[in-house]
Amino acid sequence: MTRSVLVAIIAVSLVGVLAAGESAPNLVGRWQYIQPPDSEGEVLDISVANGQLKGIMNGLERTGEHGLFYYVVEVSNLAVSSDGGVRFSVGERTLFSKRPALSKLGVEGESGVFRDAMDFEGRIEGSDLVLKCSGGAGSCPDSTIRFKRIDSPRPAPCFLPWSAGD
């Protein structure tokens, strides 16, 4: 492979990474939707891992006479369009009677499973992430959900050991 072809491939790859990154930074962070009378609400954490967007939904299932249950699940099919739209799905969710730690996956639930999927689609409007939700009867907390950005804990700085000989 000639040097000019290699440089062209790297340049095109870099443009693709930069283009994907331009629409994502506004989404990255912790978002919360509170539906009265609930005080905790849904929390959506969006991050970047290995160059890919990742989302974790910390949600509520309002089950009428049975009360309020919680879930933590990784969203699927998370995608950002070139015009800034975002979409993702929330599938089967294991339910908890008490809220688990935010965005901690792999905890075993004790209160059953909710199988109806929810599909979300929307965009950032001003400082809010506004999403339309569709799914089975009673799946969505609301048909339009306005998430507000909230502070999320920042990861501790990572210091790599080094020696004078490096």
C-alpha cells in the first residue's frame, strides 16, 4: 500500500470519528425525567466507550395497585443521526422493589420481569433531551419525555505509573 493511500484511509477514518463525535458530546452525560408525583424519576446515562455511544436507563415501572418498581438496563440500538436525532430501545427489564445503584448492571432483581419494549426517538431541544416514547400499553412513563441534564459523578483521574527510564 502506498503512503498516499494509507494517509487517505487514515484521513477518511478520522473524519468519520470526528463527525460521529460532533453530534455525540451534547448527549453524553446524565439525564433525568421526573413525572409527578415521583421524586426519583427515570435517569438516562449516556457515555462513550471504545468510540461507541452507550446508554443505561435507570427506570421506574408504575404498576398501579402493586406499586412502584425499578429497573437498570443497557439500552439497545442507540444511534445518533447526522441531523442530531437520537433513538434507542429499552427491552426486557428485571424489576426491583428498591432502587439499585444508578447504572449498575448485572444486579439480580427480586420482583419479576417486564417484557414490553419501549422505543425512544427525539433530539436535544435547548438544554433538554426531548424523546417520544412508544411501546406496549403502560410501558412508557409518558408519550413525550423531557429529560433535564443533571450532574453525574466524574470518574477519578487515571494516573499511569512511569519510570525515569521510559
